Amino acid sequence: MLRPLLAGTSAAALLAGVLIAAPATGSPTASPAAPDPAGGVTHDENPGVPVGAAWSNAYFPAAQADSPTAVTLHADVLRPEGLKASDKTPVIVSVGPYFNHSGQTDRETDTYQPSSRFDDLIDGAKLMQRGYTVVLVDNRGFGGSTGCLDWLGSGEQADITAAVQWAATQRWSTGKVGMYGKSYDAVTGLWGADLKPKGLDAVVAQEPLWDMYPYLYSNDVPRPNQTGTPLAYNSIASLGGTTGDSARYQKAAAYEKQHPECLARNLHDNVVNTSHDSTYWTLRDQAAKAKGATTPLFVTQGFTESNTKPEEMQEYLRNHAGSVHAWFGPWEHVRGNEVDTQTGQLSQGRAGFFDEVVRFYDQHLKGIAPSVQDPAFAVQDNFGHWRAQKTWPQVDRRTSVALQPGQYLDAGPVSSATAAKALTSDQRAAVQQRGVPARTVRRPAGGDLDQLVRSSLGTQAERSTRDLAAAASTPTSYQTWSKAVPADVRVTGTPRIALRTRGTGEVYVSLWDVDPAAGKATVINENVAQLSGSGRTFDLKGMDWTLSKGHRLVVTIGTIETGGWNALPSGRLVQVKDATLNLTTQSTAGDVPTQGSASPWLQRYIADNTIEAGTPQPATFTVPQP
């Protein structure tokens, strides 16, 4: 019997927030204070400044309608060395929580210097030599910005608008602004496209979230970082500045320590709002709010990411009306230029990331036609091969397939009848009442950049110790098997599962690529949900996986058996009266190769997520052929 399996890799901290203020409208009304220090500090004067740049600090107001106190944003401004104050350049803006002078996620230094978070971009793309200004803006509550941290709520949305408009209206700006980021500051870039501030003409967003809700919850089921993420960002907001920072910066950096209500609200609001339909999360749904956005995008996304997963990515891209350039493939939470520390290979497997970034910015911010025609979408498949296509997903056929009815015991991660019997009466009452049940939560752990919170993901060895004999007598999942595919076929886009059920509980749905000849099964998609009284319809993750000729697709439906979620099993029998899986498929015959090699992560993912397939079952459906 197939069992749920997830790669045992860290899931990095991404975001934090609390609902404070209404979205900004119009331009900031006040001029920034004088730069601090006056003039630009060069690399020769401070080794922490990128070579070729002149660094200064700037402050400007964030517009908001109902904040109880005014919010002032801080920015590190990096201009090409030697320019006069009136010399105009296009501007690359990044807005996020990681630009504190003392460190990105922890106190790393007491040396007064600008954040080094995107020195790789500045140096790798030679932005100073190419005549770009870079502006790194602290979100409210972080670094030198005042105000309560606000996890991409109306306050931070106001900050994004204010930052772009400020950068576009400075006397040293051409009025053309691009945004850049990875992870959290990639999300602020997508929000920039959604909000459409005047002056924004291009966004580069690497490994973003496409909606804020799925980072903490999946269809009303919390993830392990439900409290860990807000606690992590409370910690980041409390870092404080360096001894070299001005009194103004240090006072702003201590804002959250002086206002503990900010930290309390951040934790409270993210924990009590468990439903995607709540006002709190509706405000933070950038995929839904992308309708009508036309700002050109350059995005990257790892389909096998354990951190910012491709959930609602297809919805965002469908709603976004502008041009999109993308790199997609089987990799982890890494930058386009990043090098794998174990192999020395490019982590995503494709060369020339900064070259494409520069061509993208030059085209949209300088009006320079690209010298190389980059593919709109460069996609790496699960064999490590890269192809070029005009859109994603490229759908050759859409089909709904009927899955087998069945039943399972909602016993949770232990996966045994013994565990179900061990549920206390208080736990059963909580399940019956539902509401906001008490769940096991995990506190943040230390780690590298973007990795304060780590998922408690089960390993194959841990799963082998479960009471499988008891589970066999009272099944905790069941499978539906397809016929062997007659030719290679790519399952792409975002599968959707519709379940009609009876019984209280939670459900875990996973898709497996089974190689009958080898007797191996690899999990290729998954998601969970809390069931309503009659069932649930929900999306799985966005995917792009080719089934080889002769392979079979298996769908598992059952209890949550992975540590990727904080399961609260009901201990009850759940009957699945009927189930339908919506799939889209693509032919591989028309693949157009483009440069690139396999991501080093790909083989690790397959190794970590492949198990013995067990005894094959009779086929009851056919994978739709293009």
C-alpha cells in the first residue's frame, strides 16, 4: 500500500504580519528627510558598500488612511559612484523585512553598512556599471522603518505603493522603476504588480508565494509553521540597528520592542484566522487581486519546493494580463544564480540568470530591445530536460476522471487503529465542535537566511516503524490506479479533486508516478483539507511531471500521514462516496529544447520521495492522452 511521503528538507521562514491600515492611494505628500549620512559612502570608505556604488540613507512617509500613528519608511539607496545628484537613472526597488543593517534574520554584525541581501544581483548583473540605482526599503516594523509589522496587509501594501512612487519621483530617477526579490521580497514584487503604482514597469520575483494563506494553512488545516512564522518575524522585527546607525534609525529599529502590541497582534491574527474566506486572508490573496495587472513579470518557481510552493500560481498567471517570463522546474527554494554547495552546479540548472534579468530590465526600463530572444517560459521536466514554450501550463487536453469510492480511518500521522482508539474524549469533542481546535504548534528554530522555521517532515525510516498491520485491518487510505500510459504524457497545471463524503475528519490526497517494472512509486503532488459535512473540492499544487511510457498514475485518498501539516484526526471512519480528479495533460512530442541541465535537487527529491509500490491494483481509469 502506498504511503504519503515528503522530502525531508527544511521549509524556510518567509513572512510575518498583522492587519493595521488601509491601502495607500495617491503619492506621498512629504519630501524625504536629508540623507543620513549626507552624501554617498563608497566602497573605499566602507567595505560593506558594493564596489562601484555610493550609499546613503533616506526616509519617506508611507501613505495610509487609518493608521493611529504616521509610518516613516527607511531605505538604503545605492547609486552608481561618481554621479551627480541630478543624474537620472532607472531604479530597482526591493521592499521587505530583511534589510536591517544588523542582519537579515538574526543579528549578524554590529558593523554599520547597507544590507548585503542582494549584493549578488548588484555585482552579478553589474548594475552600477550599467547605470541603475538600487533602493532597499524596510517594511514597516523592520530595520529603520517605524510602525507595526503587517504581513502583507493593507499597511505593507501601502508601503509598496509608497516605495515605488517615491523612487519614481526623485530627481535622480528617470521615473522608470523595477522591483526585485526572492521569497518575501518576491511577494512584495507580485503585490507591486497587483497594486499598479505609477512608475512600476517590471518585476522580477523568485520563488514567491502566490497567495499568503497557503503558507500557514491548507484548506483549514494548519501547517507546522502556523505560529512559528509569525514568531520568527516578530524576532526579526526586534533585531535593532548597529552602533553606527543614527539615533533616528536606532529609534525606529526599536519600535516593536517599545510597542509589544504589534508583536501580539501579529501572532494572534495569523493564528485565529484559519479560513481562506476570512477578511484577513481575502485582503492578502494576491492571486485573486492580480486581475487586470499588466506589469511585465519575470518569475521563477520550483515545483518540488518545500517552502513557497506553487499553490495558486496558475490562478495568478491566469489573472495577470501582462507579459510573463519564467523559469520553472524541479528545484528547492533557491535563486536563479545560486550554486549548489554539494555539487558546485547551478541550483536551478540553467545558466545566465543575471543576463536574462538585465535584458528584461533594459527592455522595460530603458527601452533597449533584447539582443537575445529568451523563451517566454523555460521549463525543466522531471528528467532534467529543459524546453521552451509560450505559456504555462500548455494544455493539450482537459479531462475529469472518476476515482474509486472507498473509506478510510482518519487516524492521523501514526496511521494505526491503536492511535484512533487512543483519542481522548476531549479530542473527540474538539473534532465534533470544530471551530478553532487546539493543535500542536512548533516554535521557530535557528537557521540560515530565510530558514528560521523548519517543517517537521516525516522520513521514510519513521514511516517504516508504524503499525502497518493494524492499519491494514482498518485502512487509513485507499488507492485508485490508472492503466499504464501508452506513451510519455505530461501531467501539468493544477489538478483539482472533488470529494463527496460522509463522516467527520480530514483528508490527504496524493498523486504517485508508479513504475511497474521497477516496483517503485514517487509522490508527485499532494494536498490536504478539512472535510465539510458532505465533502470538499480543492486544488492540489501546480505541477509539471512526465509519466514515462508504461508507468501508472495512482491517486491515494486517506488520513493525513505526513508531518507537513498539524493533523487533528477525528478517529472516525470517512466514507468517500465518489471522487473526481480534474487533470490537464500535454504531449511531449512538440517539446522545443532550450539550454540548461538537471537541477541537483531533482535526484535528491526523487530519492527522498520514492518507495516500494506494493502490489499493483486493477486499473479503473485512463490518464487522458493529448
